[in-house]
Amino acid sequence: MIKISFKQGTLLIEGNVRVPNAVWDERSRNFRALALYYRDITDYLKNSKILFEDEVLDLLPCPDLAAAYEASGKKLKLRDYQAEALVTWGENNRWGVLVLPTGSGKTLVGISAIAGCNTPALVVVPTLDLLEQWKKQLEEAFMMEIGKLGGGEKKILPITVSTYDSAYIHAETLGNRFGLLVFDEVHHLPAAGYRSIAEFSAAPYRLGLTATYEREDELHSELNRLVGGKVYEKHVSELAGSHLAPYRIKRIAAALTDEERKEYDKCHSVYTDYLRKTGMILRGPRDFQKLVMRSGRDPEARKALLARNAARELAFNTESKIEKLKEILNKHREDRIFIFTEHNRLVHRISREFLIPAITYRTPAKERNSILEKFKEGKYRAVVTSKVLDEGIDVPEANIGIIASGTGSKLAYIQRLGRILRKKEGKEAILYEIISEETTEAGTARRREEAVSNRKGSGRSAQENQMKTKSGKENQIKKESGKESRMKKEKNLGGGSSAHV
């Protein structure tokens, strides 16, 4: 008789039989496999008509979650796309990733999946803010105490919410206690370390939720193995105006001063000349990492990298961006505004010059929550931040977003757009991008735009991409004869990569 048991994130297969995804363990003199493959291995044994004793799952005692959800009075009717997504997931044996825009109700989909599976569930989230949001909504939905793993707390209950960090730490001991794993912002899961949460778990059901499936490092391909890959997708443009706020995207051109232009061209030439001289073509993050590694042993590579960074700083922090920002803020005095930047330096400058509260990774949690609460109440009309509000912030009052500087990351772009798309009566959202003219920011913005403009169903009715000068004339990123050759040179050097702009 074959016996399968759970041992610290792995399956111990006792008996002289080889099964898929298992390797021989000389120490135990048995085959072993990652707990991830529990369902595959048991299906194989059943289909092969091989008798086996299953001692893997030791699920937490769990009440009838479906009945609890019904009795709570908090059960909400799913929107058509939410119901369709869950049906598709169910048809895939309750395994896979649902890609839905920020503000489209991913949490409700997750709650419905938990009730439908009616088995102990571990919900994994990237931030403490999201942990508290999920915990609160789960408590309301099931009228029961919800476990918490993270922020210095460890209370394991039939439904538990954990941060990725804490779930990773306890993966070996929790791997057989839950029948369902729900990964919110599942694009985090393929990261080194985090993937062990899925690998060390025997949970037969897995649900991934995200607005941004693809990763810049292409590790999203790992999701097929870890949680089942993408099984359903809806795009921002398909839900805008119906289930999300209608929106427009406006680009505002900011010209470098003569002095800034001279310095930018000088620095950028050092960088591109090195790439051309060495024959390096940067197509993505992996290629850029090769340049970073080379800079550790090659002084010329280091000089090129520093020049590249200096050029980016000039593009991100040009004086005219502050003027353009001032114009936008004056235009939207009655609106609620999020300002996004790539680096803290610009955050603090904007905060000082416009007396706008700032949130960075260094902002204490208590102060951060106070700022957001006052923003929701209307006591603050604007907040400036660098990256930390890209995920997990629910502020339906926000209707204007301003990207003062950013990378080509489509993930960050969609998350930032999502911050202003939550539906509210009479609301129209506008996302401004302030872009330095004739710099690599132009290409960066074009790549970001692909995150929404190249998706199924998108169109100018959903987006309005403009470049306007102060006088109101249409103004595209200029391509003067001298600059055209430079743009062409950048393209030949792989200048379209988000890795190096």
C-alpha cells in the first residue's frame, strides 16, 4: 500500500512507486515531491488504479462557510463579469488567475470563491493595509472571527489573512491546513521566496487575483505552475463607464531649459555611446542587469550607468514640470488629487512648494492612515506619494491622478490609474502624465500607454491621450531633425526597454 504524508512543505511517498514530479530522497529512502503537486499525484494514482493511503491534508476545523455567508445578510449579487470569472475558474477545477481592473470588486470575487469552496482558506496579500481591508470585509461577510498572520500577530483560524512575508515564513507548517489559497495581487507570488508559499502548500484549490498579470522580469510564466495561470481577464476599457468611472488620459509636455537640455544631451550621449561601442542591446530588465553587473568591473560601464541615471534625474525633475503641475492643481481646485512620482526627492519638493501632505515608505503607519483619512474627508485635497500607494488603497473620492515622473512599468501604470477609477455617482477620472520633451520619458510614456491602449475593447472613447501646451495647442513630443536621429539611435540600442529609462 502506498502512503502519502506531509512533511515540512513536501510530500513523502512511501512505497515502491514512481509518481510525477517526485524525486528520490536518499535520506528517507522514499520519493519526495513539493506539496504543490499533491493534486497531480493523487489524480495520477487514482487514474492508475493504484491504492494509496492519504495522510496529507490536516485541515483546520471549519464551519459551513456557504451557510454563514448566506446567513450574514452581507451576500452581494455578483456583477456579470464577476460571476463569469468565477464560473471560468470553477471549470478549471478551481485553479487559476482572474485578471480584473483595480476597483472592479476582486475582493468580492475572492469572498464568493471562499464560500463556494467551503473549505479552510488562507488569503495572502502584499501589505498590512490590504490585510486589514480583507480581514474587515471577511468578518462582515461570514460574521465570524478571521485569523491574522502579519504585523506581529499570529492567529490561525479557518479563514486567515496573511501578508506574503508572513506566509513565506510559516509556509512549511501551514501547507496542509488549508484547502483554498487566495493570492491577492498574485503578480507578487513568483518572486524568489514568495513562490514557496504555493510550492509548500498542498491546497487543492487556488485562486489568484490581480489587475496586472505580467511582470517586467517575465516571471509571471511561473504562475502556471504555482496557481494555474490566467483563466479570465477583463480590461479597464471594457468596464469604464459601466462598472468603473469613465476616464481620460492627458499628456502634458514639459520642456527642459537650455541648461538642462545641454546637460541631458551630454549625459545621455555618454550612455548611448557606450552601448553602441560595446554592441549591447537592452531589450528588457535582464539585459539591463547585465549592464549593472558589468559596471562592477568595467569603469566605462559604471561611467555610462551613472550618466544614464543623471539624465533620468534631469528628465524627472525639470523645473517646467513644477510649473505644469501648478497649472493642473489650479485647474482642479475642487477635485481630489493623487500625485505620483518615482523618487522621494520630487515628492518632498512638491510637498514643500505646494504644502501638500506626502506619503513615502518612511512615513509612519499612523501618520499615513491619518493623511488618507483626512484626504477621504476632504480636509486634504491632494496627496503626493512615491510608489507606496500603488496597491491596496481604496479611496473612491479620488478622481484626478498626476504622474509627475515614472518608469515604463505597465504594472505601476495600471495600479496608479486604478487609484482614481472607483465608481462614484457623477464622477469622471482624469490621469495626467507630465512628460519631459525629447527625453527617454517620451518612450517610457508610450510603453506605459500600451498597458491600456492595446487591450481588447480599448479606444478613444475610453481614453484621450493628449499633449497640450499652455496655449492649448496640440503638442506631440517633438521630433526635430537633430532629435530624430537621436531617437532612431536609441531605438537601435534597445531604447524601448523599460529597464533602462
